[in-house]
Amino acid sequence: MIDVKLKYGWPVVDSTGNYAVISDDEAQFQKVLICLNVKRGSYIYDRSLGSDIYLMDKNDKNIKEKAEMVLNEAVARFEDTYVSVLEIGDRIKVKISIGDKSMEEEVLWH
């Protein structure tokens, strides 16, 4: 699988002025991160894509556990993928695990 590299939702351009390309594991992690950050229902071609994290109350007593549940629901379409919430703040710090590989990223509340 090959994809254009995104940063903050925008295509990354390399030093030659072309779009930067990613493949394999990096592309799979990017797909998961898109699902975590997109508001469910906002993508016209797939209304089920995305998460409902923006609907959650940041001050909820059990926000970390509830956020983890909502984020994992968003990535249920991906095989052997799990999201762990590491920290809650203005952004949500998560660990995305796909098989035996993992990476830490941030998810926006919107």
C-alpha cells in the first residue's frame, strides 16, 4: 500500500516539490490516525468513517476509559489494531498498536 504522507491533515511536499510518499506500516498507521481524528459522519463517501471523540465531555470522571472505548470503536474496521489512551489534556496522547508494532500520536478533541 502506498499513500501520500499527511501532516496535520495536509499533504507533505518533499525537497523536490513532489508529494512525499509513504508505504506499508507507515501508511497503515496513517489510515488509523485519520479514523481517530475525523468526526464520524463528516466524510461524504463513508459516513461510518471517524470517531465520536468530539462528543465527549473532557471533564467526565472516567474520561480516559471512555475515550479509549470510543477510539477503539473507530478503528474496529482494522484487523489486529488497538488504541491505548496514555494521557488526556488539550489533545489525547495515544499509543496505536497494529500487530506487534506501535507508535505514539496525538488525537484532537476538535
